[in-house]
Amino acid sequence: MKNVIYTCYKKPHDKNLPGFVELHKKLAKEYAEKYNCDYICISDIKEDYKPLSFVVYEAYKHFSESNYDKMLYIDWDILISKNAPNIFEEYKNAPFAAYRWRDSYTNNYINISSIENFISHVYDEKIHSKIEGAPCDEAEAFIYFLKYVCNENVTNNILETYINEECSGGVMLFDKKTMCNFLYSGKWSWSNLYKKLLELNNSISDNNEIKMLQSVEITQSKYIIDYLRIINNINFDYNLNKKWNSSSVLGDMSASDYFFNFNGACADDSKKNILYQKDVACMRFVKNNKLLFFDEEKDFLKYIKNNFDNKRLIEIYAK
């Protein structure tokens, strides 16, 4: 069995990547070496993906055309603990595995009786209090993705499947057969859905449903992930435990977790650059848990000295 770990990102032309990206790559490489698999970081990307979250397709495509048997994809804003066990061994029988968002707020299956019922559910702040409020527009806009991009007759069944099996795309395991099925089988391929979304996002419309879908560009790659899983019957027979996707969205990271996901929830100040805020939030956690990511404290001090300017260092040590 030949396994591979992928990271995929494209550096914005007018911005620097956060300082913790180098730590992400260092930890991912060490993890791969520890468990005898390859690590591939795809960053030399020619395609001008809009938004940049769609670069994940480069990793999916590379794996589908490779000689590897199983892949782990991790977002570039994830740090792997040095104590993390071998995920390929832990989920050796899984053709697909990811973290299911429903598990963050309920253990119960959710029944959807109508589109109105679905919308009511996703805006219910009481239900979603454990994940910093209801998903709001990002969840409702999935309806309009189905309607205007996939040309689907939006049924209760597909919305019920989505709300129960919506996954985090930040940490995902695929075997080769499942990935090829995911990308190329069925009535839609990834590339065709992306092209349709690109056309829609570049259009000007007075339709409020289309406007809502356009307003959540950063989430649209996740719509494609969930939709292709649903129509190609890629089921959640194996759910990743929270330890494999300890998320800043949930706000309950623990030192005993394995993969730490510093996603958009780190950025809660609209006046500050999102990447800057992610940088500071991530490194504050690392500062307080140095030996999860470094062999010795001196290694941590050397790293931050080489990768962070004085402004960031002041904020990192402010709390």
C-alpha cells in the first residue's frame, strides 16, 4: 500500500503567506517520514482559480493520475501534532473518511420535511450554538447551488442527506477508486461544476438567490465536495474523530488532539487582514503548546524569530 499526503495552495499575488505555513509543511513532512508515506506540496499552480479555495482540485487530480493507493489531503492552515498516530493505519479500511459537521452539535439524525424546514434549521442559533452560531447564508446558499449550478430539482431527500453528511474539506482520506468515482463519475464532474460556478460568479443578476450564492464564494468548493459525494454514493461509513480535525470553528482545541485546523473562525476582526489574524491565533496556540510541534523550546524560539516580524510577535505574546 503506497500512501501520500497532499497540501495545496497558491500564494496570492499581493500578499505574503502566513508565517505558520512553513511550520505546517515541516510538520507534514515529518509526519509523512515517520509513517513511511510521501508528502507532496502543490504550490506552483498555473490555473487562476477563483476563489483560491478551488486549488484543492490540483491535489485531487494529481492523486487520481498517480500510482498511490491512498491519499490524505490537509489544508495549509492545519498543524499536525508530533504525537499524532498513523491516520492511514487508524482508517485502513476506509475508502473515504472526513469530519462530519453534524457531530459538532448533535448525535441525532436530522429529518428534513421541506425546503422551509431546512432553512429554519440552518438559521437556528440554539441548535448551532456549539459552532459559533448558525451557518446562515452558507447553508441556505447550498439550495441555490443545486438549483442554478447543478440544475437539480431540490428535494427534501438531498437536503436531508446534505445536512446529515456535510463534511469538513480540511482533512480528507480517499482511496484511488473512490477519488476517481468522486471526480469523474455520474452526470457532473468537478471541472464542469467549477466552470458553471465561475460563469455564475462573473455574472450580474437581480436574482436574490443567485446573489446569495455569489456572496459565499469561499464556501463553494465545499458545495462541490458534498454534492459529488452525494450523487456518487460516497457515504460516511467512516467518520473522522474530532481529534483529526480539531477546529478553531468549534473553539475547543485540546493538547490531546492530533490535527489542528486554524480556519476562518480565527479571523473575527473585520478591520484586520484575515491571514494576519490566522497567523497570530495559530502561533498563540503553538506558543502555549510548544512541545506538540517542536522537540525543544529553543527550536520554537528560533522558528518564530526567522518567520515573524516584530508586529506579529508583539500580538502573539500579548495573550
